[in-house]
Amino acid sequence: MVDLQKRIVFWSDGAEQLTGHLRHEVIGHSCIGEALLHCDQPGCEFCKEDCPVARAMKTSHTAETVGFLHHKSGYEIPVLIRAVPVHNPHGSIIGAAETFEPMQPEAGDDRRENNLKVSGCSDEVTGIATKVLMRSRLRKTLQNFIEVHVPFGILALRVEGLQHFRARLGTEAAFALLRVMARSLQSSLWTTDWIGRWGEDQFLVILNGCHKEAMPAIRERVRHMLTNDGIEWWGERHSLPISIGEATAEPDDSIDSLIERAQKSLETAAAWRPSASVSGKTSGS
């Protein structure tokens, strides 16, 4: 619940569980003054007069959209956002009530994590799939593509400057940042997709059922998800940029040829990405 100045006046148990932010941390604060609500891209477009809360209070009608919540741990959560105006007994609008519905079912995430634990193929740092398991998934997915023509694509992601980040802030800080990014990637994917750690500073994503035409939009969505990722370390916020490459399966592909195209795309993206400092906020490519 927010008042006319968009200050938070009520924060439910569900909001605490979903965001990690407790009541005393947000009540009285402006929902547009903190990196907390609707951060779906740099600058937080929902902080404008187009946000659901503003529309609901201005039009006196329910407003909804899709956006992101910024979890206290640093990762992003895609949600369906609904806002309705709140009236006093005289009929005047005095604020708005807003609800957030996660776009990804928790049960699906639990099943994916349980499968990793059972198979013993969970990365020790991030909890996502290891490179060994990802190659196995790639082999099966490519086989399905060849035999029954189920399309798929992959994203190759690299955390730029991770070695320098670790040298400056320590191994635990680097691990914490990787965990935050892995969680954001999981939140942005369907439960039929796979994400794994492909190298010390790289992730790999398998997008099942994805056609070539859809890849740019998915890549951009993932980039937006990761833009706001960061960690609080010794009282300061730190983040690193990410470069993203892509490739879609072709009839004559092998695992290596598919990975090679994604890596070439990644290097092209990295070449166009502006340089950034360890603690600076820079969009992924």
C-alpha cells in the first residue's frame, strides 16, 4: 500500500518473503526512491508517471503490467504487477494497493534444484548445473532437434572483470556475485530451460523450443534482468557487466560447432561493450 506521494504505508508477509525486505526497512520510504520495485531496466522505467500505481491513482481504474522486483540479496524476480486505487469514505483517492505475482512457479524451481542434487551435478559455488551436466543436456537437446525437429538456442554469458573483482574484494565476494547472477538467470527462464556454469566466469543457458527469431528478445530480457545485479560488500554496492552471445541449432550442428558460434557471438558483444570499473553499473551486451 502506498499513499499519494508513493510512500509505502503497508508491507505484507508475502512481500517480505518475495523480496527479502522486512517491513521496518521499507515502510515510510518511497517506492520510487529505492532500487526495490519494478527494476526491469536501467533507470527503472516504472518510476515515471506510467507506473501502475500512478495510473491507478490518476485514472481510478485497475492497472497492471509485467516488471521486476529487486530482491534484497541482489537478484531480480519477474512479476505480474497489479495496482488498484484506494478511496477514503468520501470517495477521494488517497493512495493505491499493489500486488506482485511471481511469473515463475516456485515448484518448478524446486524440481529443477532437486534434480541437480539427486544427480550430483550441482556447481558448488552457484548451485546450478555443472559443465559436465550441461554438455549432457546439450547432447540430448541436439538429438531431439535432429530427430523430431524441436528448435532450441543457447546463450553464452561472461562476467567481465571477475578476476580483478576477486583479487580486489576476495573470493567470497566473487562467489556471492556469481550466486546472485545465477539466481537472476533462473528467475528469467522457463522451467524447461537449463542454466549451468560453463567456466570460472561464464554461464551457459539452453533455451528449449526457442526459434531463431525469438533469440534477440530473450537475450535482451536476460540482459535487463542482470543489469541491476550486485552485492553489498563492506557497506558498498559492487557489480560487474556481463557480455552475452547467442546461437540457434542448425541441422548439421555438433555440440562443439554450436558452442563455437555462441562464443564468437560473445566475443563480438564483448568488443562493443564499454569498459567499466569493478563497482560501476554497466549494461551487459
